[in-house]
Amino acid sequence: MSPKEIKYKLALFTRKTRLTFIIEKIRVKYVDYLTAALEIILSATVGFLIAAILLYFMGYDPYEVFSILFRYGYGNIGYLLSKSVPYIMTAMAFSIPSLAGVFNIGGESQLYVGAFVALLVTYYTVNPVLGLLAGIVAGGGLGLFISILRVYRNINEVIAAIMINWTIYFLMVYLITGIFYDPKIPHQSIQVPKSAWLGEFLSPWGRIKVSFVLAVIGALVIYYILYYTNLGYLLRVSGLSPLSARYAGYNPKKAVLYSMLLGGAMAGLGGALLIIGDVHNIDSTMSTLYGLGFTGIGIGLLGRNHPIGIIFAAIFFSGLMIGGQWVELKTGAPPQLTDTIIGIIVIALAIPYAYRMLISMIRRWRMK
Amino acid sequence: MSDREIAIEMRGIHKIYPDGVIALRDVDFIVYKGEIHGLLGENGAGKTTLMRILYGEIKATRGIIKIFGKRVKFHGPWDAIRHGIGMVYQHFTLVPTFTVEENLYLSYVSIEPKATIDDVREKVKKLMDELGLKVPLNAVVETLPVGVQQRVEIIKTLLRNARILILDEPTSVLTPIETKELFNALRKLKEAGITIIFITHKLREVKEITDRVTVLRRGRHVGTVVTDKVTQKDLARMMVEREVVFKIEKKPKEPGEPVFIVKDLWVRDDRGLMAVKGVSFELRKGEILGLAGVQGNGQRELAEALAGVRIVERGKIYLYGKDITRLPASRRYSLGLAYVPDSRRVGLIFDMNIIENTVLTNMYRVITRTRRIKWGAASKYANEVIDKLEVIAPGITSPIKYLSGGNQQKIMVGREIIREPTVFIVAEPTRGLDVAATEFIRKTLLALRDQDKAILLISTDLDEIMQLSDRIAVIYEGKIMAIGKPEEFTLERLGLLMGGVVES
């Protein structure tokens, strides 16, 4: 052996010295989990602290507000879960494209078309399955449309999506008030026939809506696609490093198209589940639908862009929403205040991840 | 000469990066006022680092800088600009959709906020008359040829009262005619008393345009000479001469039949310019063909075209007699081609773990007919990589970013080896690695050669080329300058060829 080789072997040996090696192993293996856990605890503390200070200075008792928030927010499991359904889906509409490096702010309109098309199809066919499928197709189609503009026409997806959001919003208001209104209650759309409603079932935690189960199944399917298939791998690789994707023989443009198709389909399914499984019609001001898509962005970030994380994030957020209404009711706090409190908590929890995502996005742009 | 006024005086410049890489070691750099001074060196010689220090982009670890005799300390490029230093980068910093006038105005208001566009127009016209440099003021920048855009860049810096102009490899983006025009322009600037620093690795250009030249080699100052008093050969020797670092044993071996044939290949780079211009070669079983050349002479484009990542403009690529010119990369990989890119940022996904990174080029081996990834099989391959290449890693599920550079490189090479491909295209396999890892990778390449694989080794490291190659080819501006046995090349000849000097 040459002196060089001996030196190298020696270095190898010392590096493999048992104790340091074990520590190193633990460090590398769990460092991500540990930092994630620490991050969540820290940001939750900061969020609640800021909210508490705000409440205090506004003249409310923070302890009372928080105890109402949590007691009532998470008291009725069935209601809590059914409320989380659209959030799960719109969060995925944001997160799937985001993993592939696309910013989908169009979850809003993708949910609208999903809801509306599902409503029409179930109204005329009285078949909830067809309705759900139609919702998926409609939402996916709209998502795909935005990504086609981006890939083949080089139009910024954010601007395109925002414009489409408003176009679809007003188009739907027109359709609901002008054509598909309920003759008996004109400020509402036609209703999904009762026989096509997705029902509920009894469980140890109360009545659970079928739509929630379907939403969870949707999230699991997405989880499978993202982490166990070629397509998901393509999306994730393209999102993390488009150059590596090209090197491996993938086309990063395909990732953009597929991710928006999947994301849009999830938002569409969210709209369909909401209509067929929960509210059964759309009012002429669209108050049942408005904002669900935008909120999905925050929940996607809260769930660390992971389908399973998103389920829990959506449930957590729904609880805050429900609890917030109870806080208004019991303490007489204005809705703006409860919205602010919820906003502070969600932002505090989402910020570390959002920050990292932003940094990696900037890095990706530089590399191009 | 010594009575001439000194424009730049840099003495004892050291630059040590936070990761311990020593980029510059005790470099002196002295430029007289009104001369064109060449800065010559291979990749990684420290040319750009030195100039970035002068321009205030980075700070020297040690050393002093004087501009026109005054000691200065720069905190950023703005300080350098204030002292009359201007830099023209290889990649221009113009707004492509603005007109020339608007671009010049944009840069001028940063030092003179009250100026109007009319003032700027006046000033530019005067400047152009004085210097005899002409640019169309109302043309939109992206419609102009590259050479004219470069002239806009030069005027832009002069407009900000630059007395010292740094040009970073200015001819690398130009056609020969544009180069000639640039040189004429530079001569006029010199007459007007502007000091010019000309960074390059092209020997011919050094001889043609510079008055004096400073040669750097591996972060050290080799010498500063008056251009007229040296030959291109002298310069080549100064640039590449080195002590042999270590020797690797190489068994003599007769190469087999050709398995990978490239015929008259033309490839464009990202900007749409021809980067590979009619490259042809044969790669035989059991040989390492070393492709030497200074970075940016079409190596990356060539490698990418061979791997199927970049579109071929013209020409053919054959693997075992089969035309693969139009096949996508993933198909080529499954046919027995392997490509190790020159950058770990391309070859590896830092946020993914070892298994996921192993899968990147091995996808066709772990996928079922339903497009499902068999992660079990993938882990087996990842373990194989770790075993075969002695990768030091805490486990196959740890993210690649936590491994050292050498171990990352081993993964990149190893995941190709376990596929048992027959043709390897390897680019810069040891860049940035320590001695032990370098030796390991090189030995691995030799072992592959002994197993009758065909290897194309693309490297800017001449030691590596000389140590490993059974045959050597030199690439310059997208063309193969020469190809032959290592015995036919002396370091001096390699240096000349890499600098674009055609043998007579």
C-alpha cells in the first residue's frame, strides 16, 4: 500500500469510529424531523402569543377566547371533518403544482367549475358518481388550460390564473342568477336531487360525511402518485431541479402540465364533493364557494405540501374557523378580529415552510 | 517602462474561500495606464477571482490594492465604479426589450439621478465621436447582434466615467469578424487613454491585442511579460507547466472494436449559437478517450448531445451500429449508455435521498408495467452503489446534501456503474474533490476500462487527461483540433492546441 492509500484507509477508519458514526447517523436521519417538530412548536407558540397580546389589548380575555375556540372548534367531529373537505382538496390543488415548481393560485376557479359542472351533471343525471367525475374533469381541464398557456405560450401562470379566477366567478354568478336558478328560491341555484346526495354514516365519533372519506381517499391517491409512481417522481424531480430532470431524460414541461392537471382535478373534486355531499346548491353571491381556493394555499403550506400533512392541516384550520364563529357568538368579538387571530396563527405556522419554498424557488430561477 | 504611470497595483493578494479552497496565493498584478493587459490562465487559475476582487464583488483575504497610486478598499462594485473601474461580463447585463438609449440611460441614472434621457443622448453622441465607437441608439437591444450588444456594454461603462475596463473573455461570444471589430475598438480606446484588462485563455488573441500579459496558474502568479518578447509557445508553457501530482498505475491494453461513433456533429448552445461544430470521433471498447480543452469550448454541449439531453442540429451518433441521434436520454441509458455530468447540481437532486437519486438514471430498471416504482429494488441498487464505491453515508435514506462532495460524486458515478453500461461519457469526474476521492474515482475509471468499457473522459484537468487517456483529443471552439496517442502530446503542445493555435 502506498502512503496515500494508508492515509485514506486511516481517514476512513477514524470517520467510522463507532460513537461518532452512530451520532452522525441519528443526526442525519432525524435532523429533518427534529427541526420540523421544533419549527412547529416554535411557530405555534409565537402565533398564539401574538394573538393573545392582540386580544388582550383589544379588551378580551385571551384565555377565555382560546378555550372557546378549541372547545367548540373541535367539539363536533362530524361537522369539523365535513368542513375540512374543500380545504383538503384546494390545498392539494396548490401543493401538487408547487412540488413541480408551479404556483397555482387558480384553485379558486378550478373549485368553482368543479362545483358548477358537478351540480349540473348530478341535477340532470341524478348520479353522484358521474357528478364527481365531471367535477374532476372540469377542474383538471381548467388547470391544464393554465399550464398549456404557460408551457406553450410562455404566459405567467399566476397572472393567467388570477384573471381566469375572476372571469369564472362572474360567469358563474351570471349562470346561477340568470339561467340555472331555483324557481322557488331565485337567489339560489338549482339543487342536487335528494336521491343523489352523498350521505353520512355513523361512527364512534358521530356522523361522518361520505364526502370526507372520499376526500381522504383522494389525498391518499395523490400521495401514492407522488411518492410511488414514475409520474410523481417526475413531478418532484422537476420541481427540485429542472436540470436534473432533463439529464434523466424527463421533460420538465410535462411535469408542469401534469401537475396542473392533477392539482386542478383535485380542486374540481373539492367543489363537486362540497356540492353533492354537503351544501347541494350554490347561492347567487357564491358565498359558499368564495375564498376556499385561496385558503387552500395557506393550508397547503401548513401541511408542508404533503398530502397526509394537508389532511391534518385542513382539519386543524376548519376547527379554528368553527371555533372562531363561536368566539364571535359568545364574546361579541367582531368577525374581523377572529379572522385576524386565525390568520396570525396560520401565517405563523406556515411561514417557515413558505420561506424555504421561496428561497428554493429563487434558486431554481437563478439556475435556469 | 518603469516611469509609466501605474493604473492598478495589486500586491500580495490572497483569497481563501470559507470552505478552505485557496483561490489565490500571493498574487501581484500591476497594470500601466493606457495599456491593454492580458490576463491568461487555465480554468480555475484564478483569473476571474482576481478580477472580481478588483471590481469589489468579493474581498481579498489579504493584500493591498492601489488605483492610480491611491490605496483603496472596496465594499462593492459601486466603490469600484466610483474609482473609474468598469467590468464587461461574458453575459451582458442589458435589458433586452429596451432600446440602446434606454439601457444607457438606465445605467447612467444610477450615478446621476437628475439626468434626463436627452442629456444621456448628448453625452453618448459626444463619447462615440471621441472614440469612434458607433452603436445605433434607437435600436431595441435584443434585435442587435452580439458584437454590437457588447459595444453597448462597453459604452455603458465608459459613460460612467470608467478609466479602467475589465473584459471577461470578451471574444467567447463573438464571431471572428466581430472579434476583429472589437479589437479595433479596443485599440481606439487605448489611444484615448483607457486602460484595458483582457481576460482570456486564447493565446492568439493575447499575441494580437495585448501589450503585456500576466499569467496565472492554480492561483499563483507565474509571471508578467511584455507580449512582443515572448512566443505563443512560451505562453503555453507558462500556462500549463506543472509538477506531476501523483501517478496511477495503468496496464497497457489493446483497444477493441469501435462501439460508439460520432459523425460530423453540430450542436447549438442555450443562446442558439453553434457550440459544437462538426465533431467526429470513434470510441473503442476498452479505451479511455480523453477530451481536453478549456472550459466553455463546447464540451458541455457535446456531452449533452451525446447523452440525448440536447438536440442535435446535424450529424449522427451510433451506438453499436444503431443510430441513436434522435432517441431521448432515457432510451439511450437503457441501451447501455451512461453519462456523468460535469456538475453535481445537475446530476444529483440535493434534497432527495440516496435511493431517490440512484433511481434518477436507473428508472427503467425499477418500474413496473403499471408505472409503479419498486422502492425495494431501488434500495437494493442504492446499497450496491454504496458497497461498490465505498461511499461513506449514514444510510441510504439520508439526503444527498449531507454527504461530502467526494461521496456525492461516488454516487453519481456508482449509479451508472451498477447498470453495467458499455459506453461511459464522464465529464469532470474529479472537480472539487480531495486527493483520496480523486484517486478513487480515477482508479474506478481505469478499472472500467480494463473491463472493456468504452469511456469518453471530458476534462479541463490536464493531469487527469494525461494520466488516464489511451488517446487524447483536444477541443477548441467546438472543433477537435487534434486526436492521437498521449505520447504524441507534450504539455506544451496541449497548451497550444487548447489555446487555439493550429499547428502548421
